[in-house]
Amino acid sequence: MKKILVPTDFSDQAENALKVAAQLAKNYDAEIYLLHMLELPAQLIDPTLDGNPNSLPEAIYFMKLARKRFSDVLSSDYLDGLTVYETVQFNEAFEGIMTFSNENDVDLVVMGSHGASGFKEIFIGSNTEKVVRNSDIPVLVVKNELEVSKVKSMVYATDLMPKNRDSFLEAVNFAKKMDLEMHVVYINTANKFKTDEYINKKKAVFFKDVDFDNYSFDLYGAESIEKGILKFAAFKKASLIGVSTHGRKGIAHFLNGSISEDLVNHAKIPVITFKIKEQD
């Protein structure tokens, strides 16, 4: 974990994410990339589009304002002794975050979120949700201030399917680095009920040759997968929830939903996601 990306809009939630990233950077001697996206109308970025000579000074104003905010953030005591690179880019937030993380070989994205409820999750969504759904690298979502040293355990939800094993192993490596106890759970629901025999067979294959001892496996019954994960995490008093994300898009995403995005919206504790790699 050498490069940590923190997208920021200079909100309280973004600062909470930066504080967590700072603790991780100190623990693992990592660099922080602090990224702010200026989502400006095209004519402000390129005044030749509307022929308005006043557009360029307006764009410069927004750039200077961002630099001033960066200066204020970088003066924070919790960043003392850390290497922090600040970047301002003209792009849509989601597109810019994805492009930047790929071009700079980022190891972890840390993002803030205020969560959502009701219909605005469907119609609006957030940049955090989009990044969670599409990022190829782990995304850690935090809502409140967090003392990383107190994070001792992680609940990781799985369906034990072979296609998800690589993302599970990535979660295992994360747990090792963070020295976390890992509570692996299969949520058994009424509409997708599986027998003990079925689960034991899947478990034997899924956990074969896993080089990690600090984990347990539980079968937990609940009315839905999301509620089961949240209730199980509360029961275990876990500090963190881990889940694999499939990256569905368009109508498939709307119809199938996304457990990872629901958890990002509703979990009170941090959520970290690991992308399921496409099978050849």
C-alpha cells in the first residue's frame, strides 16, 4: 500500500476520509494523492466554444479558489511528515477519479460519504457509489472520523462462488496488512436458501489453500443480504465491512441492485469494496 488516492470536495466527509488516509499512510509509509475535480461548463474551460473572453478569468478564479482550499487542508497537523500531492483537474468527478487512479497505479481509494436514503439513491446516486461500482482497486468508504488503530475486525460477506474468489483473496491480503480478524459470512435468505450440504461443498473449494489463519466462517440467516450483513456486523461488533462488487451497469444494475452500494449508503461503519474480476 504505497499510493492512496483521496478525492476531495473539501467537505467534512472528505476531510474524514483524508484523516483516515493519513493514518494509513503513516502506518505503511505511503504517499497520498489529494484530488479535486472542477466540474465546470465546457465554455469556462475553453472560452473559444462561446466566444466569451470573460470565461477564462472565471475558470482561473475557480482554480485559485481550489488552490487556496488545498493550502488550508495541507496545513493540518494530521498531515505533518507525510508526502501529499495535490491535483486539480477539469473533469467530471467520477471520470476523473477513475482515470487518475488507473494512470497513477493507486493501491487504495479512500472516499467520504454522507450516505443516502429513499428514492434519491435511485435517481441521483453519488460519485462515491459510482467509484465503488466500477473501481478495479479497493475503495474504502468512511462517513465519520475513525481511529485506524481501533479497527480490529472485518466482516466479509461472500456467496462462495468461484468467480468471486480472487476478490476474496484480495480482501484476505488487506486483512493481513491491517492485522485484522476476519469474520467471513454467508447470508442465507428465504428466497435463495441453500442447504448446509451445498454450503459446505462450496466452502471447501472456496477456502482451499488460503494462507490465513485469523478468520472464521459463519452461516447467517436473514430477510435480505444487506440486512443480514449489517446485523451480523453489529453482532460481531466489527469495525469494518468488506464486500465484493460486480460492477453491473445500466438496466442490469437497476434490476439486480448492488449490495456494495446499499452498504455504502446504510452502514454506519466503514465499508471497503473489492472488485470481482471478469472471467475469460
